[in-house]
Amino acid sequence: MIELVHLEKRYGDVTPLRDVSVTINDGDVISVIGPSGTGKSTLLRCINMLERPTSGQILLDGADITAPKYDLTLARRKMGMVFQSFNLFGHLTVIENLMLAPVDILKKSRQEAYDTGIALLKRVGLAGREFQYPDQLSGGQKQRVAIARTLAMDPDVILLDEPTSALDPTMVGEVQTVIRDLSRSGKTMMIVTHEMRFAREISNRVFYMDDGGIYEDGTPDQIFGSPQKELTRRFIRQLKVLELKIDSHDFDFIGAGSEIDLYCMQNDMMPRQKYHIRLAVEELVQQILLPEYEDPDIRVTVEYSPDEQTVSVSADYKGKQFDPTEAENDLALTVLKSISEDIGYTYDEKAEIQNHAVIKLA
């Protein structure tokens, strides 16, 4: 079992990991997903102590491997790492790559290490390649050798950092097949991946990383089917988002219109969609909400799904309870209803921003 306790990693002014606490159970197969730059690879490198955390603890089977006097060799016997760039020794044959660590670190005999290596090459579909050099192999074959090299140490935990990202698309499947087989072995695994369907297939848990850490942790069905948090939902649905903050009656709506135009152009949206977005913002905010609030605090979010070709415009606003569908401005409501499939409203007096209205555009 691995426990992360208030883990933090800083690089100067950048903090990709901030106060991360989570338990990884024996036998878990965890896919780590999220936008680029959210600390996914940093998390794996910290767990394996290739990067020393700035603060916090990593407990491996109860032992604090971040402690100054801890012998990291003990941890690395239990944890194996597969990198996106293979990291094979080019001057060694395939079998020599597999034998090196078991002989040097585990003190196995060369014959035992050789026999294990041959068996592992057969397992990853590379029987007969043992005397070739890495530059004689394709990218997919190199990555399968890298996985076999990790397995040669018989680790309890296997960490895979985007193992297919450096491969030609035609080679991705062969590596995924090996990892899929490995996920059934009972070993604890963490895999950073951008392949969402693959992550859903092989995992029993998914970490969505954003906002300085593990933003949401759940089963594949929860994360991919019904994510509970906003940033997860946007990422899974690949939503394109535009946000406007309106905190004054003198807000620059002309400038906001230009932002909307640019947003629509960048996302190759249809003219009708752009027109409806501008109408929704104008009628909902300018004609209905602003007249109700002397000191407005309104956050407008436009979400566009390229896959589904759907657009929604939502407004979150502080203050008294006010349902825009009950506004006295009949003309504005008529316009909104003419361009929408649905208009929803909720109010939560305990929330920081109490009112939430959403318009699903037609």
C-alpha cells in the first residue's frame, strides 16, 4: 500500500502538486488523466523518488521513503517505472537490458536473470529478439522491452508514464495489449495516459488531476460517466469554455461581444451558434439580471461540445434568490425561449454563489 500525506512539489514559483493526500491500495490499477501541465508525471516521479517532494510524506507499506536516512534501493526494488521515451541502453542487447538490474541489484545469477528475461520477452510477444539491439526495433517493440525490463525486477508496483505517447499510432495497440494483460496480474499499477477509452477499460480507479493535485478520484464509471466536479466534467466532455465576469453596470459588453466572436471562430462554430450565444448573454444578463442587482457579481460561462455540437450559457450570481424565468421582462424571456431547448435555475443559500441559471441553446 502507498500513502501520500500532504505531498507538495514546487519548482520555483510553480507548484504542480499541492497538499496531495491519497491512499493507493494493493492491487489497484489507477489511470491518471488530466490536462497537460497538471502534475501527472510529477506525481509518478515523486512516488518513485526520482523527484524528491518539497514537503509531505510517501509511505510504502508503512515505511516513509521520504525520510533522509531511508535507503531508496529498498523502495525501487518494490517499484518499477516505465518511461515514455523507453530509456533502453543502446549499447546493450535486448536480453542484456533485461538482465542488468536483476544481476546488479537483486544479485541474481546471470543464468537465472537470462531465463527470466527470455520468459518475459515471450510474454510481451518478443521471443527471438533477445540478441537484437534497441536501434533494430520499432518504437512499439522498444516500449515492450522497457515493460519487460521493469517486470524483470518483479516489482509490487508498476508506474507507467504515458507509455504510448512517443509511439506511431500504428504501434499504440501492441503496447496497450501488453499493459492490458499486465493489469490483470494483480500488481498495483499507475498509468498516466491520454487514451481515455483505454483508461476506462483497464482501471478500477481513475485520478483526474487539475488545480494542484488529484481533483477527483473515482471509479471509471463515475469519472467518465458522471463526474461530480466541474473541471472533470469539462475535461471528459472536451468542452470549450469561455468565461466572463460581470461586476459592474458599466461592464464592457462591446468588448465581451468581441471575445465571443473570437471564441466562436477559434472553435469553428456555426454563425447561428454565435448569434444565439450573443443573444443569450444580452437578454439574460443585460435585460434580466443587471436590473435586479445594484452591485452585480455575475459569472457567465459558455460551454461548447465539438463532439455533440451543443452549446450552453450559464450564469452564476450572488445575492437574493431570483429565478430569471420569472422575470417581468416578457420580451427578453420570449427571446430566450425562442433560442433555447431548456432554461434551468437552482438556488443554494449555503453556497458562496447562490444562484445558478443555465440555458441550453437550440
